[in-house]
Amino acid sequence: MFERHRVFGGPWRESPFQKGNLKYVILDLIKDKPRYGYEIIRALEERSHGFYTPSAGAVYPTLQMLEEMGYARATEQDEKKVYTITEEGRQFLAERKDLADEIKRQMRHHWNPENIDAIGETMGELGKLGRLMGHRLRHLDPEKMQRIRDVVSRAYQEIQGILEE
């Protein structure tokens, strides 16, 4: 399902995590089953319904840190590092269960899955509009550019009114 919503970017694709919180989510994922880095990235993308794809630059250093802290262990399988939670990692997660649960709650709230299809379709339409205009704006005469700006301005004002109802 989340694949169809990957066409948009912007602030709604931001990480919902505060600094340092990604480690709890990753530990929770590898607590469920051993995973390699790319699997963790995809699992987080799935949990966010495609609204967030963590970068390898966020996930792999976190995995390395968890390994250095003794909370995760990496083993080589099929030329990939597979991460599992250690007993120390389970204890760390259990001792911070309230915080880990709050982070999961924030993730669910951040992406509002009840409206996920409508959000994705709306953002898809905005993406199509951006692609349509992006290729052609450079070549428009000033009159057409002004007409488009007026339409976009009216749409903005109307949407703002709807959001403030």
C-alpha cells in the first residue's frame, strides 16, 4: 500500500524521531526478528505508510552505536550484516518501556493512518501539479505566468480556509 504514496516529499516525510529515539525503534524491530540494515529501512518505511524513509546515514550509524553499546550483535549472512538484539539490549528496552511505547504512539499519531489513502492521493495530485508546472514555467509568457500565480494563490487561500474551519 505505501508504495503508491512515495511520489511526494516535503515536511510530511520528515523523521518523527527526536534525537536519539531511532535507537529504540530499531531495537524494537530487531527484537521481533533479526534484520539487516536495508530491512530496517524498509520496515520503518512500511510502518510510516511511505511517509518516512530513514536514510542509510541515520540507520547504519545507529546500528553501529547499538553494537558498540552491547545492545545489538551483527553476524554475517549472505555477505550482509544481520543484527539481533542482545540480552543487554532487551533489558535496556524493558527498562525504558514507557519511553519506547511513547515513541511508537507518536509514530502512529504522526502519520495518521486513518487518512493515509486520502493524504496520499492529495499529495499525489500536488506532485502532478508540480511536475506539470516545473517543466513548462520557464517558457511561459508573463501573462500566462500571472494567470497561473492567481490560480495557485486562490487555491492556497481556499485550502487555508478549509484547514482553519
